[in-house]
Amino acid sequence: MSERVDAPSGDTPSAEDGDVVPVVLSPLLPPPAPPRPRLPAVLTDAAIPPARHGRLARRGAVRAALRAIGSGLAVLLVASVAIVGYAIADLVAPVAANPSVQFESERVLDAVPDIGAMEGGLNFLLVGSDRRPEDGSFGDPLVDSAVLNDVTMLLHISEDHSHVEVVSFPRDMLVDVPSCQNPDDPSTELYELYGVKLNTVLAYGGLSCVGRTIEEIVGITIPVGGMIEFKGVAALAEAVGGVEVCLTDPIDDPYSGLRLEAGTQEITGATALAFLRTRHAVGDGSDLARIAAQQAFLASLARTLQSDGTLSDPLKLYSIAQAVLKNMTLSSALQDPARLVSVARTVQDVDLSRIVFVQYPTAYTADFSAVVPTESAEAVNLALQQDRPMGIDPEATDDASFGTVDGSEPVPGTESPDDGAAATTPPPTDATAPPEPTDVPVTTLPPDVTGQSGADVRCTTANEG
């Protein structure tokens, strides 16, 4: 048995190329034409009467047109090959430059195909680190940084690709950390930890250890994962082209730098990052309120990707893949552009009502310094283990102090004088309506489990405190 180690509470303050060798492709030339057969004497040029000028002109035009078409096709073919070659090189280069993290459970991906939608389900861990970039664009990297996984999400794609769940785990949730491989010395293992905050695990054992910890909590296998930092979030928002969010009140948050008016508006880049980071200015000012705002953002992102056809647009998909590969630390099994495309194609047609964002249910400790899982967490665990679609009670999020509000109606006072009756958001969604029938029954989560579906439009509330 490994020795028990009691780690600090982890209440760390969080303020919120490889060279690419060009490949020269030789054009594929047709085989040489056979020698032209000699004409009989009666059909020699001397025996052929001169053709009329009209006929000569028409034949010349046809030949010229054919030559032009042939040249155009050749240019198009060469250009296409060049673009594809550049795209592959441009995608692979940042992968080679970024460090690789190997998940202990990634061996289960051996049968996943490299082309087309993947077969079977997948569990993917997404970690958001608050480490500041060295250029100081988000604060002093020596003063403001801390290697904390302030965002920890589990993406579950069902075996039959009919539903997707995204579970957010509060950063202050107390967890037990299993023995993990030492990221600094893979030949050794780190001791277990007990009763530490989840957001301290990244600094202790790295991304793979965060994955092992969530595996132990939920009881499933997580073969792949990725970590994203400040600039990566902004780059992804830019690649998507902006995401629409809704606020019930104006927000001016000096901590994250978020300044937005009330109503519905499109955000991207640094503003999107600030929205995802803000905590003090939304809900009840807690990390749980930040999760609720992040879920509203992600649901809107899902609607944007499907409505704009992004996942079926090669240029947009390439732009997003480029942003992902350049700005994320991915586990080794995902450092393959073909596999990333395979995963993307798997979720592009999932009904928005079957994409559910769940906040892992917790309750505060007696001193309100941390949270611990409630009994309802077992219902979330079982649904994931049994690959069952989840259903959220819409009143759970409405009643939560850190929750968001129904955004199917326009926010009062934000309508245009000319079209005040027209909502700027999609029509209301009946969140209680059962999903389309499938062979797997829906698990209706307990009423204290908050979240929303991708079809639900919800507005973020300002912190009144």
C-alpha cells in the first residue's frame, strides 16, 4: 500500500517548432501518346482540299477551349494538393512542438478508425489551467500564475452517438487522489492524497493524474484529454467566429476585465475568455455560478456550430483544428488530426436536446471553504457508467442561487423600439419534453442537479452581492 499523505487544502489563490520538411509532389503525367499513323497517299495534306475559314475557326476555338479547361483543371489539381499538403504540415507542426501527455487508459482507442466518424463512445477530459502566458498579456506570470485546474470537464459521447453529456466538476470539490505516475519521472509513482481540492491535482500530478482522479470519482475509463490555457480559449473563440450570450444585467468585472451590457450579444476573443473566467460578477459570485455561466456559453457554442454548419465546413473545421492543436496540450492518442476530425464528425449530428451540460452535484462544507459531492452524484455516475442519456429538471437551475435564468424571452429593456416583440434568441424550448425515443431510457436526474441542454437558451445573472 502507498503511504497516506495529507496535502494542504489547496485553497491557492486563483486570479482569475518542430521543423516541417516540405514535400515536393511531382505531377502525375499521362503516358506519352503513340506515334501518329502515316496517312495513305490519297489522304495526304496535298490531297486534302483547303477547309473553309469558318470550319477552321470553329475547330480552333474548340481546341483552345479544351486547352484552357485542361490547364484550369491542372492548376486546380496542383493547388488542391498544395493546400492539402500545407494544411497537414501546418497542423502537424504545432503538435510536434507541444508536449505530449499519455493517459494510462488510452489503450482502449486501439480500434478507433482514423477516417470518418469514430466507432463507439468516448470519454474526454478537458482541463482549463489559470497559468498566465509569459508575455504578461494576462497579468504577471510570476505573481498571478498558479498551476491549477480551475476548469475540469468530462465530455461523454455515447456508444451509439445519440447523446452527449458534459459534466463540470467544481474546482473546490474535495477529492481523494489515487496513486499517479510522476510526470517528472515516469518510472516512479506519486503517493495518494486525501481530502484535497480538485484544482490542486494538476500541479501535483499533471493532466493524466487529473484524469485518474475523475476516473475514480465517476467509475469510468477516460482514455484521452487536453489542457487549454488563457490564449488558447481566446483563439478558439476567434476560430469559431463568435458566440452569442445573454445577460440579464450589465456586468463590469475588474477581476476578469469583463464589461458587457445587458441583453444578447456576440462575444469572441479576449471578451469570450473574460466571460468564461468571470466569477465575482455573476450569480452569487461563487465558482458554481461561473460553471452555470460557462454552461450557457457552451450551449450557445453548440447551437452556433450546428446552425452555421461549422462542423461540415472544411475551412472552418480546419481553422478550429488549427487553433486546437496550436493552443492545447493534448494526450498522445489525440495528437493526430485525422482522429480529431473523426471525433468532430461523431458529434456534428447529435440533436441539441440530447447534448446536456451537467454540474456535478455538491454541497458546501460547514465552513463554506469547499464543497463535497452529494448523494445525487451517484445518479450522475450511474448514468455515465451505463451510457444513459440524462435529463435535467429545468426548475433545478432556476431555483439555484448560482444558476442562470430562462432566456427564451428577450431580456426586459433590451428590445429594439422597432422590433420589441421579436425575441433575439431562439424560440422557447420545452425542457421537460422527452427526447426522441431510443433503445436506452433517459435517466432523469434528481431535482438538485443543475444544468441545461444545448437547445435551452439561458441568460447569465449579475451578482447582486
